[in-house]
Amino acid sequence: MSDDGLVELVLRSTRVITPAGTRAASVAVSAGRITAVLAHDAEVPAGARLEDFGDDVLLPGLVDTHVHVNDPGRTEWEGFWTATRAAAAGGITTLVDMPLNSLPPTTTVDHLRTKQDVARTKAHIDIGFWGGALPDNVKDLRPLHDAGVFGFKAFLSPSGVDEFPELDQEQLARSLAEIAGFGGLLIVHAEDPHHLAAAPQKSGRKYADFLASRPRDAEDTAIANVIAQAGRLDARVHVLHLSSSDALPLIAAAKREGVRVTAETCPHYLTLTAEEVPDGASEFKCCPPIREAANQDLLWQALADGTIDCVVTDHSPSTADLKTDDFATAWGGISGLQLSLSAVWTEARKRGHTLEDVVRWMSSGTAELVGLDDRKGAIEAGRDADFAVLAPDETFTVDPAALQHRNRVTAYAGRTLYGVVRSTWLRGERVVSEGEFTEPTGQLLSRRR
Ligand SMILES: [Zn+2]
């Protein structure tokens, strides 16, 4: 590493995805940062190493702002070592960890420190943290904000774990007012508990019964309530893992009216459909659920028109024994870290979208969501030298044995996907190449002040 501005590394490709479009270029790197994007045939400075990727695409490392690492406490579900290896293998160079499913949950500064201490030596990529908003921790929100969390997650319906209770409307208003007071961000799992309670709850192996138990109107109502509160308080809110296309007009209208709301969706909502989920196949279970093909078409439209801002994995694994064949009781969560780029790209290209679109949804858009867009999410001078090298026209068939996350349960087994990640680079160092990893060099990130 050099601190004197000398270029140490030049990455060259005929297809470099920059904010100004895709072009043949050479990217100069010094001390872990991009110093310049030069002509493809630019002279390599004396002493610098050249990596020429030919026609493989050089894109900014993905920023995945929705990952459940579960470490410490439920490390048998997932840990920082395995999650960050899976992420790196999939072209992700930054993840932001959700506050729940680890023990402790990230709901006080002490708990945040505990998590950071565990993550520090195991991170193959950079890691940031979300805080959690619980009914009884309003006093902890500002200290957590000051300690560098990127925002606060709240549930409006039961979260699935006892230590992370949901907020009712009054508690939501109180937390949101506090967060708005210091200019923070609230991110919401938006399903309304009353609509869920009113839906038919049948146990068993039938996916249709599970789908009926998590109706669209539960999402639509919760999102309407969150938007109303955000508008009233001029607060910044973000809708997590949007599945119901019926909520899209609400979000679009709120954005037009100046409400500070953004939304994300996930690879599984964009690439898998309710019609194809086999009975008993709870590797497809998540909440809100994967819905019908017609719903999926509208999610893609909303990505194209900007109603949905970004795509994140919501990687939320458990041990295999909790993925029983009863949809009512099986753990809800899909493990997508390693396959998210290829899964989304496979469907995107079929629908006429470009890799630039995918980069906008999965790298620059997410970096912007968490305020990391001074360092991450684009190939331009001044940003961290984080990259994925992708062979976009090459295919592979998903073999669970090749996955790096701890419990190799996957909804993508046997699928043929476009886009092979050849290597992933973090601050100018190759962290994985053809399945070979270096020692972890990831850093812990804090919200920009
Ligand atoms: Zn989640």
C-alpha cells in the first residue's frame, strides 16, 4: 500500500461500468482507492501492476444493505466468516447487518460493540450495522445513531424471534419522532398484524395456504400507515423487502407528494414465483411471501420507473432442521447472498434491462440509501477500489455444495443462471478468485457524519 498517491494497480477491461456508462477503460488504484478512470490503452505507470480482464465486465462491488448474519448467538444459523465469504463469492463487497436474529440484537450501544467485536476478525468484506427500534428502547436510539449505525429497523408484526418485539402504531410514532429529531432513517418490515390475524391460517405443506396467510393487504395497509406517519413527521422511512405490487401506487404517490420514502425488493420476489413453489419446499418461505408471476411483472416495472429504489438479498438463513416441510412453522428466510447478482441479472437480461440497471439497483442505489455513496457504489475517482469481475454471458447451474453460507439450503438449487463472478476486489485487493479466498481484510463501517 502506498500513501503518496503512486498508482499501484491498474484494472483494465473492455467493459467498465462507470456512472457515465459502460466503456473500455483502465482503472488506476492507489492505497485502496480509485484515483482515475483512464483510457483503455493508457500507459501503466512505472511500478504498477496491470490486471487485464479482457472482455469480462468490471463493475463496482455490490452493496447489500439487508443481511441477517445472526452472529453471535445464533451462529449455527450463520456467522460473519461464512456470510462474508458467500457475499464475496457473489460480487458483494459491503453488507449492512440487520439488528435481529443475533443474540444480543443490535438495540443498545453495548450490543453494537459486542457485534462489532465478533465481526472484526471474520469479515472478508466491509460490514456496517443497522440498529433496532423496540417498544422499550427509544432512549437508546440517539446513542446508537451517534455510535454509527446506519438507521433503525422496526417490525409492525411479530418478527419471528421473542427478543425483537414489534411496534404498535403509537410506539412507531414515538420512535419515528425520535429518529426524525436527529435526522435518522427508519427501515420497516411492513406487514399489518390485524390483517395477518384476519387471514386464514392453515398449517401444512401447501404453498397456496401459506400465501393466503400473508395477504397483500397486510403489506399495503402497513405501508400506508408508515407513509402517513413519515409525512406527518417529515421523517425518512424505507420499506423493506416489498413483495405486494398493490402497494406500488401508494409509494409512487407518496414520492410525488414529497414524502421521504424509499423501497427495496429482493432477488427471490424478482426471480421466483408462487406458481412454481413445490409443496413442502420451505426453502422458498419468507415473509412477506413470494407472490404470483403477474405480481412479479409489476415489481420489475416499478424498478424500471424508480418506484422501487434498490434490490437487496434479505439473506436470512437458519439451520436445515428448522426448514421443515410445514410452511406454517418452518423458519421464514431465504439465503441469497452468493447468488443474488446472477439471479437478478438472469431475469433482468431476459426482460431487456442492462447490467448498468443492475448496478444501479444493487450497488449505487443501496450505497446511497445508507449514505456510503462517497466511498462505495461506483467506479470513479475517490471511491474505494471495490469491484466484481463478471462474465455476464456465461452460465452455471446452482450446486448447493458450491455455496459458502453456513447452511447450504437454497431456493435456487438446479437453476441455470447467467453471470459468473470471476473475482471480487476490496480496496484494491483480490479477496476471492475462482473459489479461493484470502485472509479476511474487511473493515467495520460507520454512518458518515
Ligand atoms: Zn430481513
